[in-house]
Amino acid sequence: MKFTAIICLGMCIFSFPTYASSYLEDVRNLGYVSGEGLACGASRYPSYELIARAYLVSKARSDQEQADGMYEYNKAKATAYMEKRGDGYWGCEEVNRRFNNQKIFKSTLYKNGTIKLPDGKVLKPRKEYDVTLVYDRRKDERSKLNAYYDKVMAQKRQRAVKEGIYQKIKQEEMKLRQY
């Protein structure tokens, strides 16, 4: 009997980290896609953001998990945005095509925060909430991320100048352009 209880307890303990890591992985993926859509100016970005954030809230099992999820979501979103800007928005036409044709847009989001996914699965939030408070469509995220990107690049440039490698990098770039 004790052995069975210990096995059940062990399964319960080890199943939670799996769920938590799965949840965090889901929100990271949603955030990364969101960042690419924002960077490339996808037309359905505001709708995506609303559904993705509602998913993040509805799927979380606790306030702490929701806070961790929001942090991971925003971190992945910023990373994707920075990468896309860093590569000169290369491939945005393809990104927008794929972004605007995702299955997530076949989801139904109800006013109380309940989401009906395309496969018919229904996610109900821990507490009902007003979904319009999850995402403000008027917020200018692009300018904030661009300002952050410029700040990071300026810091990198200053560090390179300070370390004396900035001129070497510029000289190498000039050599490459000559060919």
C-alpha cells in the first residue's frame, strides 16, 4: 500500500513540471510567432495578440504560472522582433503569408475569457475576465521595441569601440564590400 502511494505521489510531483514546462514552451512559441508578425507588420497581428494572450491567461493554473508565462511570452516576442529587425526584415513576405493563415484564427474567444480552439477543445480561465483588457490595440509596440533595439545596438557599438575592435570590424566590412 505504501509503495503504491509513493508511486502515485511521485507521478503527481513529476507530472507538474512537465505541464509547467509544456505551458511555458507553448507561450514561448506563441511569443516568438507574435514577435515575427509584429516585426513584419502582419495584418492579423492584433487578433493574434488578443487570442494568444487569452490563451496564456486561460491555460495558466495559477497567478504565478501566468506571471511566468507572460514574462516568457514577452521575452520570446522581443527576441523574435530583434532578430527579424537585425536581419533586415528578410523573408517578411513569407512570414506574413504563414502568419495570417494560422489555425489560431479559427479559435473562438468569448467575452468571459473562454476559448474554443479549432479542434473543439474549450479552455476556461480560472476566473472570468474581460478579454478586451488583455491587449490594447492602440499601444505602439513597434516604436518601443525599435527604441530598445537601437539602445542595445548603441551599447554594443560603444563596447566595441571601448575594446578597440570597432575599427577592425569596419575595415573587414569594407574589404568584403570591395569583392
